[in-house]
Amino acid sequence: MGIQSWMSLWFGLTLPAIMLMYMFKRKYVDTTVPSHLLWERVLKNLEANRPWQKLQNRLLLWLQLLAAALMVFALMQPFMQVSGGSAHIVIVADTSGSMSAQMQTEGSGEGEDSSRLEQMKERLKAYVRDQGRRSEITLLSTGSSPVTHVSHESDRGAIDEAIEALHPYYGTASYRETLSLAAALTREEPDAEVVIFTDSHWRQDPVPIAFQVPVSVETIQGAAKHNASIEQFGVSPKGGTGSSYEGVAVVSSNAEGASSVEVNLYGDSQLLASRVVELEPKKKATASFSDLPFAEVYRLELASEDGYAADNESFAFGTGRSSARVLLLTSGNLFLEKALQLSGAEVTRIAVNGSAGGQGDQASGRQGEGGQDEGGQGAENKNDRTEPDIPPVPDGEFDLLVMDGSIPEGFTQGKWAELARQTPLWTIGGDGPKVGSEGGRPVLARHPLTSYLTMSGVYFGKLIDQQPAWGEPVIRLGEQPLVYAGVAEGRPRLSFQFLLQDSDLPLSPEFPVLVNNALDWMTSGSGTGLGRFLAGAQADIPVAADAVSAKWVPKSGLALADGPDTVEVQRSESGISTVQTVPDVPGLYAFEQQNEAVETTSYWLAVTADPYEADLSTTQGPAVSQTGSGAASGGGDQGSGASAAEQRRAASQAGSLMPWLAALALAVIAAEWGVYQRGRSI
């Protein structure tokens, strides 16, 4: 049994008021007596003023007290805890990353810790077995989008299986979206209710979700263990040589006092270095590693155990060389070539105007051998040539292909076309319909290419009036697109809609910055490591044109320990999609592709957890409000899950005792009237 309105208990003051009325009421009985009884009459007067004597043997008093007590009790809106009071219960299960944290439960001994998620599963099963015994159950969880596990399910076995299958989602959880779905599912069901199971580590939302049915919050109790986190980790070549590397890691802890943690660095599964880092409360500490050998994959590990394992490992990838290799096809652009070299690129230039048929310094050498000026076959061949020769594709691998200006058709066929398809491509100008510049202020979208740029005061000349299908404009001049950036077949693409020779952009001090931004963005995925991605995020994956199958293979970290054996690969109408959703369990993965000849191509990818979930000290509950009858609990201090449950059950009219108390009070009043009619006053 529970009470909805304890404030109505103030009406209980009417009970002592009734008693006081009887206690201070003087009652006499007129009786004729002989004179020798006068002294006894005096004693009777004294007894008439004794308060407690007046409460004896007064049936009317007790009936009035009973009627008043029943009315006060009815005003307090009592109810019974009726199992299955609602026909439909929507359960929202918080499965965000923080639910995987280890908790020290009350009364448990050492070694008996369990995760918040395991505790929630037990609470969910008990709730469905008791309070939801006669109700249909809908179970939702917070993934990248709301996940519906069962809907209007009455089979308790199926519900228990769905509860047992719940697992943490380490990406950005859909807190608000899941509550919105729960509100929508119950909007047309007045006999439904919503129950939210959470650890109160809920992302703050300034606008509460409005429910039209009773809603309550069940909090998973337990003291959180401390957590040490790897906030940043990176490895870069040392001194530009590429033979030695250095690494830097940033570590923090939420412990209230000073602590220490052992940090181990591995390169391709071999221990390279180890450090003990001293951590101060609410401060970050840095660990540096120098003279590291090249490794394809570097793994940083916190050796000590803590309450949250998702941020105890971080990965970085070696490129094998310190500078990017750029293949530049141009008729001559000294500013562009020098800007690429200033950005640290190793530039290989090929002339495309037919005057030089070589590659950098090697081009002049080949020209010297085949272009004899003094009599001979060389001059004859030169005079017979009707179109420029297309040189062969240079040996080796390139990180970026730059096509400056109009490119002869031969560079778009054969092995050159294959190179352009398999390499990040940057085109500048080129063929196509041209329009004059309409002028206006440069508008820069938020993109890695536009960092530290304003592009103000630059003349661009005529623009190509042709939009590529693979990209979106990142720089505009008024309404006219200047630069397109995007991804084609899993590789970055960049297109300048103007010629550098027709513009004064190369004379601008921002030109080297623009070239450096373009080089960094287009070569960031060079090598076999594709970088780090947040769990559940979208990633551009280089998919080979002849690939017929692909799969995600967990290789290290939490992905290998707790992740699924296989992760579904997205497909499109043309085959394997170049845009993939990365797995939702942190760790190291290999994206393996196979062609019809069973040749395998693999790319490394590191998955990280949402850093918001690592702060286990946050106690922000879900922001909910209720527009219907009853009171919603949530959005603030969630100190008592039982109190929230009582409020939820109190709002259910099925268990209310008010009608019965009202009927009983009327019956007592009727009995009181009968006593009054009999005239019984003593």
C-alpha cells in the first residue's frame, strides 16, 4: 500500500478537535434529590469538569472520529500496489558505455563486483516477473539509434531472452531519441506506462521529453570504482627521417586522491617501453616515448585494472616513411610544386605538354638520349611525332596524384586510369564549360581543407561550370562553387574549379597553408592504417574494384575480448559500400577484402569509445516531464528508485482505495445518524 498525498494528513487535526469538543463540553442531568445528598451533588459537579470522564461510553463520539479519520485517509489518496496495473509497459534500458562499468555492490565482498549492465538485467527480470506480470512489455535500448528488442510481448521467456541479449553500446548513445520513441509509443495508450532503467549517467538535455502517461526512473545503485583513461595517444616520425619514431600519451584519472598507473607501449605485439605515470586528482599527466622503431600498429595499454575498461587501450599506425609521395602532372607550375615540397612532400613531376616526356630529373635524361639534335634518328622521330608521348606509370606507390590544368586523354586510360582510381586525386582546372566570376565574398565551409584560411582579396578568374557527383563545395565565391571535396571509391577527391595560372592565389600568403591542408587531409589515410573512429561512426573505406567479399575482423583490445565474432558489412547496389559503419565495441579491427582470386587486402582501423561515458562520477538523470495525470520523476536527483516506483503505481487508478474509503465513510455517517436519532448522549 502507498500514499499519493501526504499533505492531506494535515486534515487529521480534525480528530483531536472533535475530541476536545467533547472533553470541554459540560453535561448535567436534572434530578430531584433529598437535601442530605447536596454534598454528593457537589462531587458530581467536580466529575462533570473532568475531561477524560466525558469520553467514556460515548458511541456517537467514536462514530464521528471514525468518519473523520476515513475522510482524511481518503484525501491522502491511498492505493494498493497492484501487480500489472498497466496493460502496456514500455521499458527503456540504458545500454550506453557507462553501463559496462564495474560496480561494488552493497554487502558484497572482494571479487564479487559486477557491471552495471548485469545488475540492470537482474532488476529488469525481477520487474517483469513482479510488477509487469499481467502486462504486455516493450523493451527499448539506447544504441546509435533506438533499438526495439520486443514489442507488446506477453511471453515471459521471450522477454527474458531479449533482456539477456542486451549489451553495451560504446558510441554516442541515442538518449533523447529513445525517450522520444517511448513517448510516441504510449501517446495513444492511456493505460500504458514508461519505466526507465539507468545508472543516472545520462547526457544532459535542456528540453525534457513530455509523456502523456506515468513515467518513472529506476536507478541502478552501487558505488563506482575509480577510472583511469587514455585521453590522447599519437606516434610520429622523429626528425623527418622516418627511421625513428616518438610517441606521446595523455592519461587522466577520476580518483579522489593521488594514484599511479603503469603504461605499456607495444609495437606489432612486442613490448617497446613501459612507464609508471603519477596521477594527481582532476589533472592530466603526459607520458613520452622516444627512439621507437617502426611498427605497423602501436598499442598503448594501461596495465592496472579499473572500473571502466573501454578507455584502457589506444592504437596508432606507422606510415613507414616520414613524407608523402606526390605525383604531379603539370605543364609547369613552380608555385604549386614548391608549396608541396614545403609541406614535406616528396614530389615527382611529369610534364604533360609534350615538350618533356620524363619524370623530374630523369625526364631530362631520357629527353637527352632520345632527342639528338645533330643528324640522326632522334631528329627524324621528333619531326614525325604528331601528339605527345604518354610516359609509363612511374614505379612505386604514391599517396597523392595531382593533375594541374588540362590533361591529355592518354593520362585517363590504361594504367594511368587505374592509378587515378586507386590513389587520392586532386584536380586543378581542367576541361569543361567555363563561366566568368560573379564576384562576392568567399564563403568557407567547415572542413579540414579550410582551416586557418579566409581567402579574402583573391582573384580567381574564370570558373569551370561543372559539379562532380562525388563531392560538395567547401569554398564558394558568393553562390559560385570554387572548390569541391569528397570521397570517390573510398578515397579522397579534391577539385579546384579554376586554373592557378589565371588566379593570383599562388601569390597569396594563404596558398602554402591551403596546399598543406590539402596534403594533410588527402594523405591522412596513407599506409594500411585508416585512423581512429568513434564506435558506430561512418568511415570511408578504400574498397578494391574487384573485391567480392569483405569482413571486419577484431584483432586486439576489448573488441577481441568482448566483441562479436563477426560484424556485418554494408553493401550497396554496386557491391561492397565504401561507406561503412565501424563496429560498436572499442579495439583494433582489420577490414579484410577478398577478390575472386582469393587475394586478401587488409586495412587497420581503431575504434574508440565515447569519452563522455568515461566520467563515472556524473549523476545527471533523464530529463522527462508529464502532461497527463500523476507526477513524473526524472531529470534531477534520482536518489530512490523505490520512491519513483511508488509514484508510478500511485498514478494507476486500478489500485486506488479512495472509492472504498468513501463508501465506508458514508456507512459510518449513516450509523452515526441512527445513534443520534436514538438520543444516546451519555
